[in-house]
Amino acid sequence: MNEVVLYSVLSIGGLGTLAAIILYFVAQRFKVIEDPRIDLVEEKLPAANCGGCGYAGCRNFAEGIVKSGSLDGFSCPPGGSDMMKDIAEVMGLEAEEKDPMIAVVRCSGSKQEAPPKTRFQGLNTCAFAHSLYAGQSGCPYGCLGEGDCVVSCSFDAMYMDENTNLPVIIDDKCVACGACVKACPRSIIEIRKKGKKDRRIFVSCINKEKGGIAKKSCKVACIGCSKCLKECKFEAIVVENNLAYIDFDKCTLCRKCVPVCPTNAIQEVNFPPKKNRKKEEEKSTEN
């Protein structure tokens, strides 16, 4: 009986040892030697894992850069241009200077401008509400006000305004990661250039209905009248499907399109108030 137990232990031990030796040589044969630059690049990243770069996380982003051997097509929104320059030094490359970007809410349909006509009772998420109906104001394109975008933001760069029931972007905190863009079922949030001196001009509406129908739902809806298009001398504005759009790459921030909009659908952000030349001339003549 003791001999049977002894032989069993020895045979099992021998098989275990043999398996370990085989596994060791297999591991050595197929082991992957990781490029040490991956760790160096990852150390430069903000460890936000926000997905704004298009990768699942910062580690994957670092691996992508090292494997490609180039910075073309790679961008980390939270880190910005300065961080990409640091990564370029690690890789022995040159980083392309890119304009800072920011998220903008392209809807001005507040409670005041787009009064609610119905009351929604159900799961308080925009995704759920979007699957059921057009919205409390009747606009099938406007903000639903349930704050899915705010929940998605990992940088506390958004909040819901209680007075307007619209999301507000905090300029100093927004890193343009795009999480809010993905979270919005209506696609009302867009990543645009931050602009010189943090100034931007954009059409704050995405309603593609005809003017009369759009105005019934929202007083500040774009009606596709093309007045802004005719005013722009830089071909920065296009009007398609009853909706105007301002190309931020072509826009010179001249602001001439803003006053001609009959519904005030065009927003100008962080600009100083325009001087009234007539009043200034009257004052000068009086003096």
C-alpha cells in the first residue's frame, strides 16, 4: 500500500516537473518583448482613460504611438499640444501644433425659448426619452434636458442650468474629450476650435425642419433663411436642409452674420459688446 502511494506521488511529481519544463521553454519561445518606450510614453499621459484619443485607455494609446512610430493621427485632448511635444521628445519625433478645441452645445431651446408642451414621466435619461418622443417642446432635434452628457463627463466640465434646462460647458475644465458628444442621442454637442481669446461663433441649432415648423417649437430656431450666408464674405457658412452651419476653420470671427439672423440662432461667445458708433458720434459732436 505504501509503495503504491509512493509511486503515485513520484509519478505525479515527475509529470508536474516535466510540464513545468515544457511550459518554461514554450514561454521563452513565444514571449513578447515589450518596447520600453511604451512605459515612457504612458508616464507622459494624464491617466484620464477618457477615450477622447480614440483608444480604450492611456496604455493602449501609448502602445499605438510606439507601434506606429509616428504621431500622425494621434492626439490626447486632456494633455493638449504641450503633452504631445513631451511624447515627441520620447519618440524622437516632432509634434504638430494643433489648435485647442472645446465642446459647444448647439441648442438654445431653453424653457423660455422653447416652452414645454408635454410632460415626460419615465426613466430620466436622454437616451430613453429620445427613443419615445420628440421632446417636451415638440422639437425632434433639440436638447432633452436629462443630462446624459453631464453624467458622461469625467472632468466636471458640464452642469445642467436649472433656469434653462440646458447643459453648460465650463470652458476652463473642458478638454474636448468627446465623451459628451457620444452620450448625446440628439448630437447637439460638437467639438469646435476654442478660438482666439476663447471666442467662438456658431449656429446654436440643429433643427432641419422648415422655418415655420421649427419656429413653432422654438423661438430661436434656425429657419434656413440664408441671410447669414449672404452676409459672410469668407465662405464660412453653408445652408443645407433648412439649417445654417458655420465652418470654424473658415470663420474669421468678424461677427457680421450675428446681427442679420432674424431668430438670434447664431451665438457669439466671449466677445466684448459692440460699440454703438452712432452714440459715440453724437457724444463727440456734443463735446
